[in-house]
Amino acid sequence: MGNQNTSNANSGKFSTMFASILIPVALAVGILIYKFVLGNPAHFEGGDPTKHPHPGDYLGMMYKGGILVPVLMALMIIVICVVIERFITLSVASGKGSIPDFVRKVKGLLDSGNIDSAISECDKQKGSVANVIREGLRKYKEVENKAGLDKDQKLLSISKEIEESTSLELPMLEKNLVILATISSIATLMGLLGTVFGMIRAFSAIATAGAPDAVALSTGISEALINTALGISTSAIAIIFYNYFTSKIDGLTYGIDEAGFSIAQNFAAKH
């Protein structure tokens, strides 16, 4: 199980570094986009970012959304990066081919007593399910003819090996999902907070002007609502992919449980 420990340790280090580097970098990129892309003078009347954006210029309107816009953009960048990272990680963890087909093939080889071929199939599949099954099969071979242990002790040893292997694989699969879960909750709140700030700013400007200005009010409201749009869209993407990745991990976990049960059941039936 040494190679599996090393592989998972490396994956864990990568995921931790990925998260710690991603957040400040995303915030820096969000600020740069806000200042130099959204704040480009070409988007505003008279080339002055302090004035209203040109009609229909959404980049200029986003700039007018205020200081929370770069934060919301950073959250969107983080979501996109985590989604890409999770796709790559879970694709590797799924291995080659269909998990259900692989589990059925291993069960068939077990039933025919061909343990070595089952281990070879695990080496070919190269996924998290295969890693766990391989360790279980190796323990199966190790304890099969081991003297000094009764049947129940051997079964317990196999089950314990599978549980330990599973506990090494699952953290890697679930890594960084907490980021998506957190952003799915706070992005909408951040968007609403930005909208509240924008509305306060818009009504304060009208109060200072001393006379109702429908155009200024509608412009201020539309600029304020940019925050809500950014927050809700970021939250929606985070929720959709969080649920997708969770269901994907559940499928892998089910494959591990099914194969582990088959190994224990096969051993019990033959001994």
C-alpha cells in the first residue's frame, strides 16, 4: 500500500497548494480586470470613468457596480478553476472505462478463482476503485493460506484493508468541494450586499441633486443590480457543479462498496 500512500499524499499536497495559491491569485486577477478592463475610459462618456457608461455598455455598467465587483469576479474565477481541477482529478480517479463494467469483470474473475487476473484488471483500470480493490485482493491472497488465523479473522483482515484503502482515496476525491459549497452560499449574499451599497449610493446622489431624476435613478439601479447578477450566476454555477461532483463521488464510493462486499463474500463462500 506504499505506492497508494505516496500517490494520495502527493495529491493532497497539490490540492492544498492549489487552494492556497488560487484564492489570492483570483482576487488579484479580479482587481486587475476591474481596473483595466471594466474601468477602461473607452466605456464611459467623455472618456471619464467617473461619468456614466455609454448606453448598452455592460462592461462600464459592471465597473459602476462598486468595490464588490472585483470580489465577485474573483469568486467566479475560483469556481471555474476548482471545477476544472475537480474534473481532472475525478477523471483520473474514475480510471479507464466504465466502473460498473470493471466491477462486474472483477467479480467474475473472483468467482472463477482467478485472483491474479483480477489484480491485473485493477492495474489496467488505474482508478480509485481499482486501487481499493487491488489492496483488498492482495490481502485476500496474503491471508488465504496463512496459518494461525481462523476464517473470521481473515475476513476481518480483508475488510480492514479495504476500509483503510477507501479512507485514503476518499479525501482526495472530496478535496476542494468545500470551496464550491462555501461560494454557493456566500456569492449570492455578496451580490445582494453590493446591490444594497449601489442603491444607497444611487439614492444619495439623487438626494444631493435636490430634484428627482428618473434617468439617473434608473441608471443607478441597473448598475447596482450588476452585483446581484454576478452573485447569483456564480452561486448557480457552484451549486450545479457541487451536486455533479458529489454524485460522481457517490458513484465511485458505491463501486468500492460493491467490490469490497464481493471480495469478502467470495472469501467466505470458498472457505
